[in-house]
Amino acid sequence: MSNDPLLQPYQLKHLTLKNRIVMTSHEPAYPEDGMPKGRYLAYHAERAKGGVAMTMTAGSAAVSKDSPPVFNNLLVYKDEVVPYLKNLTDAVHEHDTAIMIQLTHLGRRTRWDKGHWLPVVSASHEREAAHRAFPKKAEDWDIERIIKDYADAAERMKAGGMDGIELQAYGHLLDQFWSPLTNSLESPYGGSLSNRMQFTFDVLSAIRERVGPDFIVGMRYTGDEMLENGISPEEGFEISHRLKASGMVDFLNVIRGHIDTDAALTDVIPIQGMANNPHLDFAGEMKAATGMPVIHASKIPDVATARYAVASGKVDLVGMTRAHITDPHIVRKIIEKREEQIRPCVGANYCLDRIYQGGEALCIHNAATGREQTMPHTIAKADVSKKVVIVGAGPAGLEAARVAGERGHHVVVLEAANVPGGQVLLTSQSERRKEMMSIIDWRMAECERLGVTFKFNTWAEADEVNAEKPDVVIIATGGLPDTDVLAKGNEHVVSTWDIISGDVKPGKNVLVYDDAGDHAGLQAAEIIARSGAKVEIMTPDRSFAPEVMAMNLVPYMRSLQALDTTFTVTYRLQALEKDGSVLKAHIGSDYGGISRVKEFDQVIVNHGVIPLDEIYFDLKSNSSNHGEISHDQLIEGHPQSVVRNSEGTYQLFRIGDAVATRNTHAAIYDALRLVKDL
Amino acid sequence: MKALVAVKRVIDYNVKPRLKSDGSGVDLTNVKMSINPFDEIAVEEAIRLKEAGKVSEVVLVSIGSSKSEETIRTGLAMGADRGILVNTGDPAIEPLAVAKILKSIAESEQVGIVIVGKQAIDDDCNQTGQMLSALLDWPQGTFASVVDIQSADKVLVTREIDGGLQTLELDLPAVVTTDLRLNEPRFASLPNIMKAKKKPVSKVSLADLGLPENFIEPRLIVQKTEAPEVRQAGVKVADAAELIDKLRNEAGVL
Ligand SMILES: Cc1cc2nc3c(=O)[nH]c(=O)nc-3n(C[C@H](O)[C@H](O)[C@H](O)COP(=O)(O)O)c2cc1C
């Protein structure tokens, strides 16, 4: 047997977990009608197959009707959930993986204009910044019905074949009762710590009465709110001791921090560029103090850190949650001594930021995640090996190369630069976002393993491509910044890439005009602001940088606000006039009636890219399909069979930003779904 | 004042070299090749001198097969002005021959400063700059960490030496070789890669330079090439006492 600390079994009550790596609760927002149906099941089954010891399903599954989902959570207050759970738990158990589920009442962390339009309830009228609802203060009958709702839900979970449940108590109703900041009730549920914890113990007692002493029940809770007058670490330790002393709790899943603002949430679940495992020591202290089984997750994205977390005895079970969103087969690769092949989580947080915008969780660089029913995590070999020539070694081109390599094709990649990466190279010029390069590095390592040939410093023209005698040509050349947005004065504009690459030095008084709203605008703004210049970010939209999304915005704001950047929304830059060294910016508004002039010495425009598509059009006429991609075949997962030119000697496809400005995920998804059927 | 920078196409520093099965050298088939990192620093320095108004033109020269044009294009994408490719075919040529070729070009181009990498990461010779300086009878500033052109005929070169830094004042023209800490080379952006495609690269042969073909013939004979011994796995010791015991009794170093 292996002596890897991560691969040792763990006994949790009667349940033997086969190793130490778990996925903590995370709602990927895949439920259909609030139920875990096929997509949900396929997602968890793939990870069970990959060897994870336990998956904590759901994430904030709603026990009550007045806890309407904020990101398409499971509705476990409905009896109809049980058969779906049965299918889910069976599918996971088949791989000898344990499965549990997190239950919650969100309290004030939701909205009243959802679900049944019931008022939001909490232990005070304090509003939560993130969801904006002003809550009703719970009355006796609210408390009674919610206690019963928890117990009913727990019973359903047991009936659905779950190995256990976990109650969420960080930012949700249970700890809204705990925290002096959000509990203004009188006795018996307000006041002293005992009173503030009473609701939790009432819930636990009701659950135990229903599910018995053997069913596993854990608590995921904050042991330190890190807020003035909130739950202090001392109180957190006291809470932990009392949870243990109650005898009703089987494990502690330790969190540190609070989540009522985007910034606070980001400190609890850090993203790329922030420190790894920031709360591991704290979790270890909780374990040392209580001797309870402890689970903990918070940016432990790599196996080495996970191994340390377990080997050092700080935790019993280590959560690698986003890491599993990126690679479902982590444990299997550890067992098979293929750790270096694990697709790394780069902390882009695309998964989490999307669910807070009402989308489903998707991985920035694994397009099969959440699409297990149609997209493979393991690529099968093709029956016939083809010669595939790919132009461009950015994310789209490299994903195409990797997948074509897995298919067993003979792959050649032509790249103009002397290094791979495309636009990710620009991204990684930001110290904070260097982790993004792993998207490229992992693919390069996989391509090397698969025998893909690279030709760098090669500006491919039709001749270079034809010389390879391809069966299939994939154009993944990306684009160049489009800055032609003004009625007059476009020649005075500098692109975000000019700034990020260092080709143009920042000015002193700079306008960053951004209607693309993606990372490039903020990245350029940050470089300029750091050089000491005065920066104004302007957008015609109602909010700035919408594509960056909530948690990704946090590090930018921390940096830009400290550098005194101005944010201007709802104004449109119309024209520029040069007057000596001064640029006169003519500014209007889509709302009409505005015409202003403001002076700058440099104006940056962020407006996406224009495809670099010359080679595509040069190759089009001699291709068999004239570049056409059948959308039906693409969506249904059939090989492309369009023929528009029977003389054509190769199929031609275009992917990523070489078609139109999108993002990294779109580029990679383009590549995967086309090439998997090649 | 023109700056001449020599750039060599070498195995990429990220690649783990594999030996040819006959032991005659490193297998370069299908291996990623790049500009020698010290030469990249040299290119960057020349471009910075040009940006500072100290240098009027940055000319790159590479010696080797036609593939070395890629290496020149890399430097042009960073911002150099033009390139000269001295086509000597495939065989590796030795530092003395390289120095003689560079001498010929430095003279015909009438450059004010030659900047080369202190060594190439493939053969680690660390000889070309010094030989070139002797052949030209120009002063040399090797292992530079600062290059500060004072006037049309003076340059201050700070060198990294054992135990500290030494600053030399050299008469121009001079030869400078770059050390790691001289600068951090810039990122070659796609727009600049596109611009570099249009920059001129003249291709010359040894004959064009008035040099005899035979003088690039190797003077050294490679006897054999061997991979370093595979490192043995280490062991973990429980405490300091065990460590001392092992150092004394097993390693015999105490
Ligand atoms: C898409 C997504 C949804 C999440 N939803 C929940 C949730 O509902 N409840 C919860 O306690 N944690 C939730 N989390 C937090 C994770 O359980 C985990 O604490 C966090 O991702 C940090 O661990 P990691 O760095 O290993 O990903 C979610 C995380 C993600 C990525």
C-alpha cells in the first residue's frame, strides 16, 4: 500500500473514506427545476470515477421556501428530490466514493423577488450588501417552521441514500444568529453566545431526532468572522467546543472570514494571485483545540500543498474543490504516479464568478466540466489518423493540438512568436495573473507527451500550410486590438496591448476608454496607474468591466482605488483632437444631450480584437468545406462532413478569437468540441 | 553610433537536452530552438541605448544555417532595426571563427559598440567577446551589469566580479558582453512580430565577407558527450542528531 499521506483511508464514524481528498460543497448551478438530474449526476459521477474520497454535493441546498436559490441551488424542501438523490448517490457509490450534501437556510443572503416572493428572514434587519435584501426579523413561528424544515430536509437526504449532511453556517441563517453583528433578537435566541447558538442546537436536535445518532452530520462554519464586533477567534473556538460538546456533530469544516461583500468572499475563497492555503493554519488550530475530524478547503490547488495539509496533521480531509472542477481525475493521477499530468486549477475563478451572475459553473480551461454528457474528459483515439495543421499556439490552438494529439492524429502547430501563449502571454504580464500561464504550460507538456510538432517563429502563409500536406487545417490565429471606435482621431489612440506589452510607455494623465469590459482594460489601467499617472476609466455602459465579474474585480479594485483611479460610467468617448501635446476628448452619452471636452495626454481604447484572418481567407478556396462548420454536427457531436468544393484537399476550420472576440473558455470550447470528433 | 549585436540560435533553455545515440552530441531534431538568453539581453540593451538616444541603429548578426533568420526575427520583433545572416550552413562553428566573422562585420558596418552575450547556453564557451576585442584591438567590458554611454567616445561598464562590482571607463568603439542582471528583455508583442517581418535581413556568405571557406573548420575534436549522472534520491532524517551521524559516518564529510 502507498505511504502517500493523501492516499491513507480515513474513518469518519462508521464511514471509511478511501483517501484524504474531498470536494467541499459547491453548487455548480446545474440543477434543472431545482432537482439534480442527468447533468448533475454526470458531473459528480465523473469525479467519483476519478477517485475522490467524498463529494459534498449541493451547496446551500434550500431547506425552506423563504430561502430561494441565489445560484440555482437544489430545492430540498420538496419530496420529489428523493428519487433524483437516489440516482445520484447510487452513481457515486458505484465508484466507492462517499457522497454527502450541504443543507442551508440562506437567511438574509438571498432576495425576496425570487421563488415564491416571500420576505427574506434573518435575526435582525441588517441588510447583506451582496444580495441587497432588507430582511424581516425572525419571529417565534419563523424559528419553529425553519427548525422543522431542516429536520424534514435531513430526513429526505437520508432517504436519498446520502452518507451524511453538513449544515452551512458562514454568512447564512445559522451564523446570522451567532454573530452579534446580525442578531438583534432578545432572549432566548439573542444576547449571550448560548442564546445566539440556541437556534443551531434546536436545529441539530430536531435533525438528530429524525435521522438518529448514526447518520453523519457535520458543520461548515466560520470560526472567525474577521470583522470588528463579529465572531472573534476566541468566540470561534468556544463555538467549536460547544459544537463538539453537544455530541450532535461528527465533523467540523472550518472557514475563516465573512462573505457578505465581494471582497470578503474573495478572502474566504481566494483567487489567482492571492496567497495559497491562507486559512490552513487556522483550521489546524481548530483541530488541535477540539480533536474533532476536520475538513478544510481554501485555495489548496496543488497536490503538494494538499499533501502537506494532511501530513502536518492540520486537517483530516483536504478540500480540493476548484481543483476538481478543472481536473476530475486528480486522485487517479496521484495513484498512477502521473501527478504532473494533472490539469492545474489556475484560480481564474471563472466557475464561481459565473454562478453569481446566474450562469452555470464552467472551468476557464476545461470545457468538458459541466458538460460531461456531451464532452469527454478522456479523449478516445480516432479510427483514422490524419495530418492536422494548426496555425496559432494560443489557448484555442493548443487545445486543438492537445485534443488532436489524443485522437492519435499527426499534428503540426505553426506559431509566429518564439513562444506559445498568444493572448495569455499578455495576461501573464500582470504579476497577479501569472498563474494563467499554466493553461499554456500544461497543454505544452501534454502536447510534448503526445508527440505534437511545433514550429515557432513561423509566420504561416498558405505556402507553409500547404507544404505540410494537411488533411485538416485549423486556424487559431487570434486577433489584433481593434481601436477604431471614434468618429475622429483614431490615429491618436493607444491599445491596451501596447501598454501591457510595454510597447508604449504610459502617459501622465490618461483616459482608459473601455467598452469591451474585459480584463485587458483594467490590466492596462493598473499598469498606467502604477507608473504614477492619473487614470480615468470610462465606459458608455451602466457598469464598468462587466466581463471581469465580481470576485475577479476585487484585486483590481484594491489596487486601483489605492492609486486613486477615477471610474466614470455612462459616458461615451466620441472623438479626439490633438492640440500640441494635449489630446482633447469629446465626450457624449448614449442617454443624449451631453457634449463635453476633457483633456488628457494619452487615450487607451479597449474594444476587443479584430480577427487575424488573412490566412484563413487565403486557404478557404482550396478547402473542401470552404471553412464552413455545420453547427448541427458541432452541437450534436458528429464529425464535420460539409463539402462545398469536391476538389478541396483539406478541411478548414477557424476557432477562438480568429472568428470573433470572445474569451479563453470560448476558445478552448471551440477547439474541444470540434476536434474531439475529428 | 551603430550598435552591433550577435545573436545565436540555441536549444531553448526550457528543453531538457537528449543525447544522440552515438554520443556525438545533443540531439536537436524536433527540439525547440530559441535566441540565446544572454544575446536576448544584449539585444534589449542595444534597444534601450537607442531609446535613450545614445545609439542610432541596432544591427543584429547571426551566424549559422538559414534557420538562424528566425533568431534574427526574434530580435527584430523586440525592436532592432535590421539583420545580417551569415550563412555558414549547419555545422557548429567555434568562437574564434565567430569572432573573426564579427570583426569583419564590425569593421565594414563601422559600428561604435558591439554587444554580445557573455556565453551561449549550448556550449558555454565564454570566449567570443574576448577574442573579438583582441582581434579588433578594441577595449572590452565583460559580464556587464550596467552599460552607460557617456559620450561618442566613452562608455562606463559595470562588471560583476568576485566579491563585488567593478566599473570601467572604456574608449569607444568597444566590445561589451552581457551578464544576467544587465536588464530584463522585453516581451515581443504580436504587432511588433508583424512589423519585424518587414524589416530587412541581408544574407551574406563567407565569400561575400572576403573570408575563406576553410577557416570555419573546427579546431577542436569532440571526443564524447555524456549525460550527467542521474541524481540519487535523498533520504529524510528524523532530527539533527541523525543528520550529523549520517554526515559523519555515511558521507564522511565531518
Ligand atoms: C462554483 C462554486 C460554488 C460554491 N458554492 C458553495 C456553497 O454553496 N456552499 C459552500 O459552503 N461553499 C461553496 N463553495 C466554496 C467551496 O466549497 C470551497 O470552499 C472553495 O471553492 C474553496 O476551496 P478550493 O480553493 O479548493 O476551491 C463554492 C465554490 C465554487 C467554486
